[in-house]
Amino acid sequence: MNIFDMTIHELHAALKGKQLSSMEATGAMLERIEALEPQIGSYITVTREQALEAAGAADKKIAEGNCDILTGIPLALKDIFLTEGIRTTCGSRILDNFIPPYSATSWEKLRDRGAVLLGKLNQDEFAMGSSSESSAYGTTRNPWNTSCIPGGSSGGSASAVAARQAIATLGTDTGGSIRQPASHCGCVGLKPTYGRVSRYGVIAYASSLDQVGPLTIDVEDCATMLEAVAGYDPKDSTSVNTPVPDYSANLKQGVKGLKIGLPKEYFIDGLDPDVQQAMTAAIETYRRLGAEFVDISLPHTDYAVATYYLIATAEASSNLARYDGVRFGHRADADALLGMYTKSRSEGFGAEVKRRIMLGTYALSSGYYDAYYVKAQKVRTLIMNDFIRSFAEVDVMLTPVAPTPAFKIGEKINDPLQMYLSDIFTIPVNLAGTCAMSLPAGFSAAGLPIGVQLIGKPFGEETILRAGYAFEQATEWHTRKAAI
Ligand code: GLN
């Protein structure tokens, strides 16, 4: 079997059976990265030497009979994860020269099990965006059609999986940044419940929303990756101390009798017909598999985008205050301290990040705080209550991930409002703090992938993974590959 067709599980079997070494697999991946980068641009930094060294160490472990599921598997990380000794930019010029002194817990967990790091993946600057066009390191392209965006902000994490430039990747999701690129690139992407995965060592965008999660080519790999990174971390006070279920063991239980809610606010008139068709087909598939559908309503959905863009920008304005040219990152030449701050930030941040800092600072400023920030927090509670109420009736919800398939590069970058509105189906999940997954569910007439979203109860990852697995067994979408 071709290494570029392999899932984590298939590569693991080949490594364990000694048909292939991690050195060979890693070498092949590095070659493919080099060959495809001019067309795709998934990576900001390729860690060739470290990767080969880690592959050698993994092969040694395997020879000694120590072959964990992740040993020797070449993975890659969004450039928002701190990696000790390896440049971490978060897609920003302000961190162009930043070499972190420590690593993110989620990466340490993968590395400790023998995973190989191929490099750091492109993203929107500070994870602010839906198209990967706001990176200071160029735009990533969609492997299915290189004139289209791969989605964002974890665009590099999705394109690398779709172009088979990594076996699996990690991304982060604040308002859809794992699920939307997964949907646009035809891979599986899961945003876990807030608190499920440690965010220690993950550069903060909006701390009450950010979560870490996997992007993979199938649900089984997704379960494996989630199992590896989930769990309590004393270094992240928002991580929850509740046991991590054996997600992989419970995948095959089927969906007979599963109650799936269809929120009417997510099936709107403006929905792209190809997306609508994929949703109808997905519903049909689940019905055949024995699931039951229930019509539900999440009445405050309309307010989600506005609420999100107040809360996320307010938190971002506070989180990004630390980039002042003093302790790390870009420092501009200037005569006085205040001038140095201003110039460093003016030169270091891109236009979208500046826009968000200004919006957030405004929403938090005296006189406006109650009218905007406090109001948004109250509406967030209403949105959360919509989910709690509906989850008393259903086990999971099924919705589109995005209103359209991947749009063209350049189409929305000068129209921030249109860009923000495209997050309407992913944002409410982050505001509610629950979990959701994007699964390949079809293709548009133009040949672009379309994802379906399964939303689970808080800490209900097990259920959405099981439902996702059943869907995958009944469909072929996840087996299609971009002809790149
Ligand atoms: N597109 C959304 C934003 O720009 C979500 C980004 C994310 O999830 N990091 O904020």
C-alpha cells in the first residue's frame, strides 16, 4: 500500500509488521512536502532534521518491540502550538523570530508516544480568519482546487492532511477553525468540549472559546488522536479533571435508536444547494442506519456571530497586549518606550489582527463595556441554554459546517462581514462550550468537498465519534483523494 494512502492505523500496522520503517515513511512525507509546497503552502516551517532524528529513534523503539499506535507516525502541528527550540510564529510577523523555551502539553503527549514532527503549519494570523489568507507567510491553497481557500484558521492543518503532507495534524478551534477547514478540505476535524484538551503552550486567541483538536483522514484516526491529547493538565486550570473514555473501543456500536436533532435555524433558505443536498443525503444515510430524527430549534442562533465577534475580539485585545516588543517577538527601533511599543505592534501585526484588537478594545472600554461586552455575555448564556434545552431531547445534532463549499481566494478577504458570517454554523458550538465534528459528506458540482457537522453534548465526544464512524462505514466520501 502506498504510504500516501495510509491512515495512522494502516501505517502503524506497516511499521509494526516491519514492512516499512518510520525513517522511510518520514522521508517520503518530507519529499512530498517539498514537491507540493509550491502549489499548496501548508507549512511555515519544515523540521526536516528533527523529523529524521525522531524517526530513527522511533525505529529503534519499534525494533525493541515497543510500538505504540503513534510511534513513528509523521504528524504536523498548526503554528500556534509552542514547540521547544522550534520557531513558532502563529502566522504573525510579530513572532517571526520567536523560538519557544517549552512545548505545548498536547504536543508533548504525542511526542512522548513516539510521534514524529514534520513541521509547523500555516494558519490565519493568531487564528483570526476563515480562509488562511491573513497569514504573514502567504496563503495556503485548497488541494482540491488551488484557486480556492482551504478554510481557516487551521487551513494548513487541513490542507496538509488532504494533500497527504502529514498523516494527521492538530489544529485549534475558537469559532470553527478545525471544523470549517476540515469540511473544505474533505477531512475529519473534531473540536472537543471546552476543557477536554489542555491548552497549555497554545498561543491564546480568545481564552473562553479556544480548544485543541485533531484533523485526520478518518474517524478512527480522529479517535486515536483525541485519546492521545485529551485529559486533565495541572498546567491548564481550564482543563477538566474527568476521565478520558476509550474512544476507539466504542466506535463500532452503531446508531440504532440514536436521536439526532435537526435545528431549523441551520437549514436556511440561503444554504448553497450542493450543501443542502449533502445534508439531505446524510440524513437519509442515518435514517437507514436506524437513527431517529427530531426537529428542534436553537432560537438564539441569529445572535451568535455578533456575540462571538464581541467576546472573541475583547479577549483577543487583552491576550495580544503581551506582544509589545519587550520580552519576545518583533521589536522596532524607536527613541522612547511608548514609541517602541507602538511601532513594534504597528509593524508586527497584520490588518485583520489590528481590526480585531480595535474592535475588542472598543467593546471593553468604559462607557461601552455594559452595552457591548456584558450584553454579549448575557446572550452567550441564552445561546448555551438553547443547547442545554435541546440536548434534553436529542443525543446529537446534525447541521452543515459552512453555508457554502470553499470559496475562491480573494473572494471575501476585503469584506470582513461576509467572512465573519460564513462562521454562522460553527460559532454557536464554541459559545456553548460543547463538542462537534466535521465529517466528509459529499462534493459540490464543482468537485469541492462538503462536510456535515455532528454536535455532541458536553463531553459527548464518544457519541459523535461513534455516529461519525457509522456514517463513514456507510459512505465512500472519506476515501476520495484530492488529485494533486
Ligand atoms: N473564523 C473565526 C474567527 O475568525 C474562527 C477562528 C477560529 O476558530 N480560530 O475568529
